[in-house]
Amino acid sequence: MNKVSPRAGKGDRDTMRREYDFSKAVRGVTAARFASGTNVVVIDPELLDVFPDSTAVNEALRALAPVLRSCRRANVRHSRAKKSSAAASLRRSARARRASRARSRAGTPRADPSGR
């Protein structure tokens, strides 16, 4: 025997009120307008005394933005310097490998770095 779940049929029940008429509705009319200019950020309750509304949040972010941008530029410059030094190191090691191969082909012994 199959048991019928007490929840069966609840999802199929029409919960829309009769006075609502969506026969002339157009789907998604306001969705693009809503999505185009809205970023929702949830602020922790302990910060609500500092940021009571969106104006306070925007003022704080505008004050902080130049600092963050300058830090980001400094990090980009630093990472470029790292990349260029790493590339130079790779070029030096490639140059050393080529020289070593050329010496081994020519039969020339490698110079002793200790100077002996």
C-alpha cells in the first residue's frame, strides 16, 4: 500500500487571490531598470550606529576610495617589478644553459668558480 504524504497537493493549490488580475501583465518590465543601478550590501548590525543610511555609507566609501586606488596602483607596480626581475632571472639562467651547452660541445672545461 502506498501512503500519501500529508504534504502532497499543497504545492498544487492555487494561493493567488481572485482580485488579482495579471491577464494584461508584461513579464520583466521593471527587472532591467532594477538591475541596472542597484547594488545591495548588507551592513552588520554593530555598524548601524556609524552607517545609519546609504548616504553615510557612500560618504565613507568616497573618502576611502582614493586610498584603496593608490594602494592598488602600488601593488600593480610592485608585482610588475617582481615579474620583470623574475623574467630577467629566467633570461640569465637560459643564457647560462646555452653557454654551458656550447662549452660542452666545444670540449672546453668550465671555469672553476673558486679560482683554483
